[in-house]
Amino acid sequence: MHAVSVVIPTHLRSHLLRESIASVAAQTLQPVELLVVDDANDPATRSVVEEADARLPFAVRYIRNESGGVCHSRNKGAEAATGKWIGFLDDDDLWHPPFLERLVELGEHKRVGLIIAGLLHHEDEHSVKARSQLTDLTPATALLQNGSMTGSNFVIDRDAYFRVGGFDPAVTVFNDWDFFVRLLDAGVGYAVDPEPLAEWRFHPGDRIATPSLRRANGIGFFLNRHGKRMSKQVWRDLETTMLGIRRFHTTNRFEKLTLSAQLIRAHGPVRYLKRILNR
């Protein structure tokens, strides 16, 4: 019942991957296997995996992802997993030693398919904030405020994962939030351990949260898919983030003026003025 597989999707971060693997090795409940899915065919990554496989008491396997993208990597890892439970850990994040044991035991006790831990969110080099997912969310309430499920702070029953087809590669931003909503829609129950057992780390390299045009487009896609179920506050926060990124990147004066007008409309004139004055 306690058999758990761990999947780490990775992309050109062998130095951080080594630390993530170490946090898996330190688990009080050891996994039956660790599957590292690489979408960059990186020799340094393969070397880290081979080194870990030689010294750890569980199998560490290297898997190529030819399709690219973190969602494809998670899905390929889940397809290869043999455990009843699957834990996902991004290559730049960490687990505290009790993570797997606490979440798997809670899942079996509550008889639910998804268990979400609290996490420490490193917002920048100096700021760390503890976050925890709300309990008793439903399909109608899951998008009324920001969620706290990431790609690194949950364990899921393998059957529940494939009930919804895993992560959707079309969702490039907030794919974890989209996954959570689809699980609720499918009737998968969940439980929360509020203790921060995972670390969502900040680092200066490229991340999904980097304010790129790719992120802005991903937010737009997410709004089109789920916007009707969001609260006004969540919609406004996401819309203004998307518009702000696009305004920052454009060099076209007319487009910049148009985006500024859209930001004023989205924020409201008073709130927008306060943001400008506080810069």
C-alpha cells in the first residue's frame, strides 16, 4: 500500500537536480523508484542520474522526453511509474524528510486520491512565505482564490492521475492549478497536510514564472479556459499580470498606449494610480 514512485521532470538544471535527488534520498519513507525525465537530452543530467542510481538503495532511472515541456515529462514519468502512489518534484525544489511518509499515510487514512502538503515559497532571495491549500474546495470554489498546489507539493494515487489524463500540455502556465480543478471535476477527493513539507525555491535562472511573453500567452489561455469560474479578484490579478508583461515587452508605442489603457480599466483608475506612485 505504501509503494510510491517519484517523478522529477528536469530541464538543464543538473546542479539543482542533484540537490532535489538528495531530498528524495533523505525521505523517511523511501520510494520504490525515482524517475528523472529529461526534455533536453543533457549529458550532465544523465551523469547525475547514473551517479545517483549507483549509490542509492532504490532504482534511479533516466527517461528521455522527446516532446518537450514539463507536462509531457510528468506524464511520461507517470506512465513508467510502478508504485500505487506518485510524488512529483520539480528539479529546482526540495522535500523535507517526512514528506512522502506523511502524505501517503494521510491519503491511505482518509481514503482520498490526492494529498497536498503546505510549502515554503521562496518569493525572492530574502522573502519566504508559508502557504497551504484550502480544504474542502469544490469545482465551484476552486478558482475563487489563488491555489497553493504546485508541481512539487502533492502525492497522487496513480489511478486518479490517469482518470483525468494527467497534466494537459496545452496549459503552459498554472498547469498544476488546471490539474487540480480537473481532478475535482472528476470527483477525486483530496486531503491537506498544512505543515510546510516542500520548498518552492527561487533561483536566478529561467523558470515558468519568468515574466516572458510565453508566460503572458499562457495566462491568456488559462483565463479563456477557466475565467468564467474565477472570482473577480483572481481574474483581475491574472489579467493585470498578463497585460503588464505584454506592455513591458512591446516596443510599439500604439500597442503600449493600448495596453496602458487596458491596465487602467482592469485595475481601476485609483488602484492603477496608486501602483504608479508606489514605484
